[in-house]
Amino acid sequence: MPEISKKRIAIATRLVTARKQAGLSQTQVAKMLGLHRPSVSELEAGRRAVTAEELTKLAKIYGTNVSWLACTDTDSPDPAKDRLELAARQLTKLKKADFDRVLELLAAVGNAKGK
């Protein structure tokens, strides 16, 4: 069996991170793509290469961009950093009042941990 490339593993890692951040199951994503669930599992394990068309659809589903999913910036993504980046993208979509409320909640959580 051929070794899976670092780039394919990096893409697979970002696909999993983005799907989980979107709160979707592999089954839900498979239906949106018109695939069977095992195909999504194979993509996320890096055992199957993602096509350009699938990457475009996944970027739209996950609210991100193709270049981020395709790991054009790295061959070894950092899952914690990736989750933070995805969360920041979601924050930019909030209304100002909602954004301010999220900041208040984060401050409250941070203060509670310090006690």
C-alpha cells in the first residue's frame, strides 16, 4: 500500500477540523456532496484524494475557503490553531451586538478560571 503524502494528511486533518467546527456528521456531509458516508471517511483519513470540485463544495459547506482546506499555507497544520482560525471566521459573521456579547462571555470564562 503506498504511503500517504504529508499534504494529503494535512488536507484530511483540516477537513475533519472544519467538519467538526461546523457541527456536521460525516453522514450529513456525504449527503450534501452526493456521496456515501464511507467516501467522506476515506477523505478525512487521507486514504482518498479530494477532487477540486469536492474541495470547492466542502469550502462552501464549512464556510471557509479552498486554499485553507487545500493547505496551500502549510504541509503540517496545527489542529488547535486551525480551530481558532475557523472560530475567528465565524466571529466575523456576527452582528456587532452579538460579537460584543461573545467577548463578554470569553472575559467571564477567563475570570472564572483565574479564581
